[in-house]
Amino acid sequence: MSANWIYLLLAAVAGSAMAFQGAINALLGKVVGMLESTLIVQLIGSLTAFILIYLFHLGKGSLGMMPQAPWYAYLGGLLNVLILFGVVFSIPKLGVGSATTAIVVLQLLTAVMIDHFGMFGVDRSPCRWLDLVGIAMLGGAAKILLR
């Protein structure tokens, strides 16, 4: 199996995990509150990362290099709160399938834009018209799911 297939498999597993996570986070949000569930999920994620890095020595980087990163590299934490809150808020109203489809459509459109302009240090990969056709088809599928 080539390395690309391994990466695609890992991405697919992550996508499946996102659907489970969305449903589970929505459940937690119903019980403890939407913003409260976002806090709980963030704390558990931070604790898990801490354990993996410091107890199991799985980290390959250096936290001492933090000052070397550009300021906008730290926006991921803020975006994660927005993502978690959006998922917890939308899934109970739309359902897991519809909410996830809407998330994926905009996620893909944004990803194509980031690739096209080579933003945030990624290699530039120009947008092709077929990319836009695929996103439009996915958007049509999202509209069907929302009916």
C-alpha cells in the first residue's frame, strides 16, 4: 500500500470520527449546555494531548519553538471553539447527515481556496473548473438532504 493510500485512509477515518464526534458533542450539549459542552470537549482534548506528549512521549516537535510560529498559526484554538459550538448548535436542529453535509461543502470550498492561493504555507494548487463542478454537485446534494 503506497503512502498516499495510508494518508487517504487516515483522512477517511478522521471524517468518520468527525460525524461521531458531532453526534456525541450534540448529545453532551443537550445535557450540559452548548458552550459548556464546547469547554468540556476542549479540556478533554487538551488533557489527551498532554498525556500523549508527556506520559507516552509521542510528540515529535518542541513546544519551545512556539515563538517561531506566526501569530495567525494560533487561531486554530479559536476556530476549534467555533467549530465545536457550530456542530453542537446545528446537529440537533438539522440532523447529523444534513449538518455534516453543510460542513463538508463549505470545508471543501474553503480548502480549495486555501490551496488555490497557497495560504498558510501550503503548496499552491490552482483551482480547476472541475473542482468547482464537484463542489456545486456536493452543494446540490446538501440541498436535497435538507429537504
